[in-house]
Amino acid sequence: MGRVLVRSTRRAAVARTVCAALLVAAVTVGCSDDDAPEDAAATTTTVTAPRATPIAAADAAQLATDVGDGSCDEIDTTRCLLPFPSNRFTEAADSTDTKLRVHLPEGQLANTSGSTLDVTEWNRNDGFSPGTPMLVSAPDVDLAASEAPPIGDIGQSMEESSPTIVIDLDTGERLAHWVELDSNAPAGQQLLIVRPAAALPEGHRIGVVLGALVDSSGTPLEASLGFRVYRDHLTTELDIVEERRPDMEELFEAAAGLGADRSTLYAAWDFTVASERNLSERLLTMRDDAFERLGTAAPRFTVNEVVTDDLPDGIGRRVIGTFDVPSYLTGAAEPGSRLTGAEDDSVPSYAGYDYAANFTCQIPTVALDGAGGTTRPVVYGHGLLGSAGEAENSQVAKIASTNDMMYCATDWIGMSEGDVGNAVAILNDLSKFPSLPDRSQQGILNSLFLARLMKADGGFSSHEAFLNTGGTSIIDRAEVYYDGNSQGGIMGGAATAVSTEWTKAVLGVPGMDYALLLSRSVDFNTYFQVLRGAYPDHIDQAIIYPLLSMLWDRGEANGYAQHMTADPYDGTPNHQVLLHVGFGDHQVATVAAEMEARTIGAVVRGPALADGRHPDAKPFYGLQVQTEFPTDKSVLVYWDSGTLPPPPGNITPAASPEFAAACSTLSEDDRERDTECADSHEDPRRAPESILQKDLFLRPDGRIEDTCNAQPCTAVHRKLLDY
């Protein structure tokens, strides 16, 4: 399936596009394609294209006010930046791959201090995030009465009866999605959110079409004047409106080809997804330049400390030190620093000095007492705003000692404990946000250099700290591997996509697209209080998520996932990925892991869960269920420790009515030990079957095996274990 959703063939798409192009006023059009699958076959559709009619004088005056100077989108006047994203917020640019450049208006998203968003960095993009939610206001809408596709039955969005359509306008294909209201906002301020089920194709133009949405009484919502001007073909004397009309007509024709009734549409608009180059060029430039400087050598490193006392069970030695990585950050690469080239919109260049990245390695006792060259090196990715010290944890020690693996970690600078102060400053003033993805890209590069250090001649294997009691290097340097959890699973997806150092990766409790993740994560609750204090308007808060993703994509899996496994970047190998997902996870929503799996073409291990456990009416949409093992495919494996199923809305599991009913009367300690109430986030990494699956996979000849005996994989809550 790769990076696409469940789509029709390209031939069928072309057939539908040709059909749409032939639509004329009051003509019945029937087109078909004998090779198209049944669910994608075009049907006979009667389309009435409205005659061009001059707009009424009163409406013309109102429209002129709504359009203003053209910097906002007249289709939704609730906020200037609605609907979002929209090609209204772009301008022509011959130098970009999409031939567009984002052009967000100045003066938006004022915080409580009166500072508005500095749009400079956003306006360097040539499109919007491939994982972007699509936002529009729809006051009083009843999604159930409107029969909008819910998260529990994404397949509805692919049916002709769906009132919402997301169209790849470059191919004519219908794209899978679900629709929800912003559950974090009070009634009257809840935006309608259309979410893609997988990353949208890079560089493609996307159409969003909302049909006859209704309120709870079944009464259709009234479309805005700004939209009716296009839908009903009301001609105006406003150049900026008339210049947009051809694009809108193309959108209407494509929607009609998929069964939409133009006359009843509530809203429609288009936007363009950022190109592959725009999303990845900065990091790939840094990677290629840094490794060219390094050549075939190992990075320079220093061992600062070797610890042999008070170590976790099974660990015989801890090695702590630093290694040098070419820096592409301004200043001293401190939190808040930017990539070189940010000032003039050029790709990063070497800053003229090397960054001293830290490392922590855990060496299992079995490696020190056994034969040399047997211990497999693994780069470990730490969790949210954590540090390399997470590699010292007991659960990492358990995996390392059980599997004879050496786990080494470095700080994900940009998203490490040293960046907390900058993160808080960003939440108070979003104009500071570009520094976070900038520094994160340097952090990803650092992890690649750590991998090289673990396997190259003259690297760790040459230092006495990594020799066994017989004086031989412990490290099996045939390959190096990756294993990360939480943020390490999220950023690890980006690092894996660009890695030339490892080809096998385990992404623990992962997901992608922070615009999807943040409001569903208990981790963000504390930070959300800061953001809400600075940006108290609920509609503004909803718009902030996709805005942040436009830049955050450069430092997390969402910007790279379409090249993570197959279709790799130039000079980059294919990768095989094992996704370990904690069912009901409170910190990284499982829906974000399924979105990532669809995007990278992963299958889901079956049986994934016990019957009735998944909350979706039709679970695992777009994912093939794999029951034959071993396999060379990338695989999503669910680990179930009994946690309550995740809620359907964009809220945290701990904010759901089900959690309140089952858990609200328990003390915090009792909740952490309760089967239903405890967070499953840390459980997959501790399951013996999970540890065995990693052992069998992270080998030169390793493949993904079924270690759960053809039964749903289960885990035990971490509080009930001694590691």
C-alpha cells in the first residue's frame, strides 16, 4: 500500500478526471472505467452548473468587506486564517517545486501581550503539512445527523454517499479521512476538523468538499456568502474573487465526478501540500555535508566516565562521554538557536565548529564476561523532553542484558530536558517556535553520528571502555540498529527515514503529526495550560496545531514518513520498521500510530487485539492484517495490558467519560495499578514477548516474528513489575 491510502488505480482516476472535465450545464454525464475497482467506479451523475449571475448589490457590499485586501479567506470569516489550510494563503513562486509559496497574513494570533505571529519562517514553505487537519467553522452542525465519516468507520469517507470528500486534485482520487468537532472547545467555538487517515501526497493539490451538513433537527447549514459566490456562480467586480474562480470551478468539477451535488455544498476549498524538497532538504543537506566531512572515519569522541557500581541488574558497565558532530546551528547551538541560513532562506551550511554531543551507553554483563564481538549496538531514542540518561533505565537494562545488546543514547537536542525553558517561552510566544524544529534537526543528525561511532573503525570498538575482560571489543559491528520510545518513537521515525547508518528500527509507542497528537496526549496538559494562558481563544488554539506542524514536520516523522520504508531519499536505503503500540496509550494516541502505519505501508499483526477491544466499528482501516510470520514487511504490533480503549474525540483518555466513571474515585497510586485506569504507555517495552521480538528482528538476518503464539499480544502494567 506504501504511502497512499486505499485508492483507485491511476487509470480509474484519470477516467474520472476526464469525466469531470466534460460536465456542462444541465447535462447527464456517465463515465466508467472497466479496470476500476467497484468502490471506485464512476457513476452516472446529473450535474447542473449554475448560470453566471451578477451578485446582488447588498451582497456585493458585504462581500467587499469580507474580502478586504484579500489577505484573509472570504469562504469563512470566523477568523482570518479559516478555512485552514487554504491556497488563499499562498502566492506564485517560480523557484519552488510546487510553484507556490505560503503567504500567511501578518497580524494574526495575538497573544495576551499583544504580540502577533511573525510569519517569516512559515512563509518560506511551498505548501502545508502532509498531516494537516483541515479546519472550518460549521456552527450547530450535527455530525451524526450529517452522516459524516467518524473515526470509527473511516471507510465511510471513501463511499459516494459521504457528505465530505477529500480529493487529490492531481490524480482525481478520493482520500480517506474522518471528521470530528474540536472537543476541547465549548459549544459555539468548536471548529469542524477533517483529518487525513494517512499523510497527504507531497506537493499535491488537495480539495476539501463539505456537502449538505445539517444541525440536530436535520436543517441544512447555510453556506457563507463568500462560498456561495463561487458555488452559485455569482459574478463580482472583485478581481481577487474572479481570479480564484477557475480554481474553484476545477474543484467543483472534480467533486461532481465523485458524486457531489454542487447546489447543496456547505463549503469547499483547496490547498497544496509541501513538496518533498521543502520538507526534507534542510536535514538531508546537513546529513550529506556532515558525512562527507567525516568520510569513512568514526566521529571524534571522548570517554569521560566509566561506571561499574550501582548499576541495574544485568548491566556490567556504563560509559559516558561526548562526540563531535558538525554544527549547523547559530551561536553555540544553545536552546533557541536557529539553523544557519535561516536569515536568508538558504539551506543550512556548516557553522565552522563541531557540536559536542553527549552519549550514555549501557553494556550488559554478559558482553563483558563472554566472547568478544557478540554485542549488537543499538541507538536508543529517549522520551519527551528527556535526556540520554534514559538509556540507564531499568527497562532498557532488561532488554540490553536479555538480548546481549549495547544501548547508547544522545540527547534529542531541540526536544530534550535542556530545551524545556525554550519550550515554555515558545508557548507564550509562537513566533519563537522555528527554533524548536531547527535544533531538533541537529539532534537527529547527532543520532546518526552516534550510530556511525558505534560501528566504524576507530569508534567505540577501539576504546578500552568497550573491551571485554579478555581485552577484545564487545561490539558486533556488522550492523547498528535503532530502538526508541515515545518521543524516541516519533522523532525516531524521522531519523530512520534519513538514516544511512541503520536499516532496521523499532519505534516504541510511536505516532506522527503533532497536530493530531498534542490534544490527545496527557503529556501536553501541563504545557497546554501555558499555551491557553497566552492564547485564550479556543478557535485560535485549534488553528495553532496545524500551523506548528508546518514547521515541526522538519523534526518529526510526519515530514519524512512517505520515505521511511520504501521510496527512500536519494542515497538512502530502504528501512524495515517495527511499531510497538500500547493499546489505550495516554501519552501517544494509538490513532497516530495507525496513521503512521498506513503512510509507511506497514501491516498490522493479527490477531491484533481480542474481539471487541478496538473501539472502532470497523478497525484497522487501510491496514492489511498479517498472520503469516516471519515477514520482511514493516509491522504494527498492538500490546494490550487492559487499559480502557481510547476515546473517539481529540481529548486525552484521562478526560473521557469512561475514564471518569471507572477511575475518578481511585487514588493516584491505585489508578496506576488498576488494569483499566493505568496508562499503557510504558508497558510494551517491558513485555517478555516484546523483548524477544526485538532480539529476533535486530540482527543482520533478522525478520519480524510472531512471538505471541498466534494470540493477541498482551503486556503487564509497569507498576506490577519490578523493572
